[in-house]
Amino acid sequence: MILYLHGFASSARGTKARLFCSLTCNEPIYAPTLSTLPDLAIESLCGLIEMLRQSSDPALCDVKLVGSSLGGYYARYLASRYGLRAVLINPAMRPYERLREALGQMMHYADQSRFEWNETHLRALRRYDLGTLQEGERLLVLLQKGDELLDYREAQSMLKGASIVIEEGGSHAFEGIERHLGTISDFFHTPLTLPQGTP
């Protein structure tokens, strides 16, 4: 089961979430709409992951993550917590800094409903920061230099242990994500290299 985690102020009805779900048909995929409250979003995702991992259905219990922007930040934390593989698409690395400019009343992109974004939310985000922790083979990172919201070099420098693909041009939405579906599938299904001395 692949869980797709959307970005800030987006939803499961967002363009990228719907596109990704429609293009990925070789195994189940679910794109939950995440709470704008960071702690609630993480709590809900932890509950979902734990439920799926207890399933007797092999297609559901093998959980994999794909996260975009803020969803990439969440996916990195969850991958580390549960030992999962994750694909991070133009991920936010320090959203508690970048989203400071969003303080106040914000609008969901999908339905134009409003929500409050405040300092409490920024502090909550900081709790899930892994810094420069090296996750190695468990992460595939897709970056486009043309990202107008996030500097790709930040993820490049902080995720040196991961497999990183960097493209010229593009945008924060990551143009042409469908071109990487094969790479994503291969990443999810390639056996991990066991550390030396592991039985």
C-alpha cells in the first residue's frame, strides 16, 4: 500500500494527489486528506500505518510513502519512525521556517475553505524535524531546480545519504512526475542492502 501525503493547504483532491493516484495502478494507493494541525496529521498517519501493517493482506501491510512538499517532511519522519521506504518530491526540510510567512488566515486550495495557521503550528512542526539524520537507502528524493517555493539545495545537502534525482527547470509542483513512476516502482521493489554483519 502506497500512502500519498499532500502538501500544505492541499488535500486528497489536489491536482498532484489525483494525478498520482490515477497513474499508479500496480498496487493500492491511498491519499488521505491531512489535518492542517501538524500533531493531528501525524497522529492520524501513525494510526493508519499501524492499522495497515497489522493487515493480513500482503498488498496492504507493506506500507510505502510518497510525500510532496510538507507531505515530504511528514513522510521522512514517518519513514524513520517505522522503518519504511519513502519518496520525497520537492520536500520541505524546515517548514517551521518557510511557513512562518503563512501565519494568519489561510485558504485550502481545493475548496477555498479557510483555516488558521499560527505559531503553535510552527512549534508543532519543529518536533518532527530529523535534522541531517542519514536514512540511506530508505529514501528516494526527486528535486527540480525550478522549484519557486523551496531551494532544492537544502534537501540536497540535508539528505546526502538518500538516492537523489535532480532535474533542471520544473516547478514546486514537480512537472512531469509521471516520467518517474518507473523509477519510483523500482525503488519500492528493490531489496535493501543489509548492513555488514546482519544475519
